[in-house]
Amino acid sequence: MVAFDGDELVVVEVRTRSVGKMAPPETTVGPRKLRKLVRTGRWYVLNKGWEGPWRIDVVAVTVKGDKNPEVEIFRDVTMGLIEQ
């Protein structure tokens, strides 16, 4: 997903898991997936002609049976290492 947070473009990876799985959803974005997200983000920025700041966020959704899901947002998962 691609969205805006103010004037910053955000490439968003959404991960969903049910309670009881081995690992929480945010830990399922490993180095390989992160490299793919960076490549995709760079492609998107280049093809759209975006010249402003951009980052990659991970949204982790944990489904807890029939209760409301828990949602956490991990901002700038590349820790600012993307070359603008």
C-alpha cells in the first residue's frame, strides 16, 4: 500500500497474524522482504516522479479471536537508510 503521512510518501507493508502463531506479525518482515520493499519503493518514487521524502512502515495486525484486532505501526523500518 502507498499512502501519505503529511507531506511524506509512505510505502506500507501490512502483516496479519492470529494469536497463538509462533511469531508476531512484525517479525515476519525479514531482510529479504525489506530489500524488496526498498526496491519497490524506489521504483514507485522514480516512476511517479516523487521528489519529496519517503519511508517504509510496517503495520502489524494481531487477530484475537472474536475481539477487536490489535494494530501496531512500525514507522521508518529502514531507520532512515533510504537514499532520498
